[in-house]
Amino acid sequence: MQPRPFILLSALLSAVVALPTLAGTLVAQIKDRNGAPVMNAVVYALPVGGKALAALPTASGMVEQSYYKFEPYVSVVQTGTKMRFPNRDRNEHHIKVLSGPSAFEHKVYTRKEPEPTLLDKPGLITLQCLIHDWMNAHIYVVDSPWFGKTSKAGSAVIENLPPGEYDVFITHPSLLIPGQVTPSMPRRVTFDPSNVHVLEARFDLVPKGEPSRRSAPSYYE
């Protein structure tokens, strides 16, 4: 088993801001060891000593297959979400979970979309296409409705956190530990009514980028 990567978390900065609702906002800025912004880092907050609201029965997400690549490469959803896996390619795909708390498989199919899959256990799910082995993706299933994913600028914003204490976690596929979504120790944050916390974190590595799209064959639609 690979040792856990170490994440250096900088000091947490907080400021009180006049917002129209009594809820907190978390702004995360993630950088790599060279100071460059990190894309596709997952940030989520869990209430301390309490339980987050359950996902709505209508909660849904989607990972599609398009030009021989999973889109999005990284997803984050709340436990209880139903995920769709449409195939936008003309060719067949075969999705299988390589690791994670939920084991499922959508065997060879083309444009007929499989039934949505209920993700009812928290953890990191890693997907692969068994026909095109370069195709992989990651789904983070978290017990919280308060989550986000960093953009190309390395930033994520999580809004509408009720007042209280939270443990904030940060992770990324390059910190992959099969079956876990929390390879780093959390940062304890207290949200008062209508305040903003800015969290800066730096990985001690340079995360891998997304897999590239492959050139479509001539008969691709």
C-alpha cells in the first residue's frame, strides 16, 4: 500500500461579510507544490457532531462517454444520488468499477443508455471502460450537500452552509487511496451567520492532468 500523500494546509483566513442570508460561504484555493493552481480537486464540508441533510429523492448526476473520454473526469455527488452514464459515441463502451464502495457494471452498450445507478455509499469510485483502457474517471460520493470541485484557476466556492462547526476535506485523484475520500486530515472551520472563510491548501506534488480525448474514427457521428 502506498503511503498517504501529505498535504500542507496553510493558515485559514476568515472574514465577516454582510450577506443577504444567514449562511456561510467557503472559498477554497488549491495549488500544487510549484504554486500552480490545481484543477479537479474535491472540497467538501461535514458538520461536526451532527448529520447533514439527506439528498433529495430527485438528486441526479451524469458521467457521459464522449469522443472516447469520460466527461467529467472527476465528479462529486452526495450519497443517495442517481448517476446516469449515457454513451455519446457511436462505438460500444463497457463501464466497470475498478475500486470503490459501490460495485456496478454496465456491459457493452451503444446509444441505449443503462438505467441510472444509485450511489448509496460514501467513498471514491474509480471507473474504467473495459474496451478502451485509457478511459477512466473518478466519482467522489460524500455524506454532505456542501461540496465543490476546483476550476482551472484552482478555486472552488461552497455556499449556504448553516452556522456551526465543520470539518473541511480536500482531495484529488492523484492522492488516490482506494475506497477512501479523505486522505488528508480535515481542517476544522466554524461558520457564523453570514460569513466567508477562505481556505488555501498546497499539495506536495504536481497532480496528473485529465486523460486526453482520442481521435474519433472516420465513422464517428
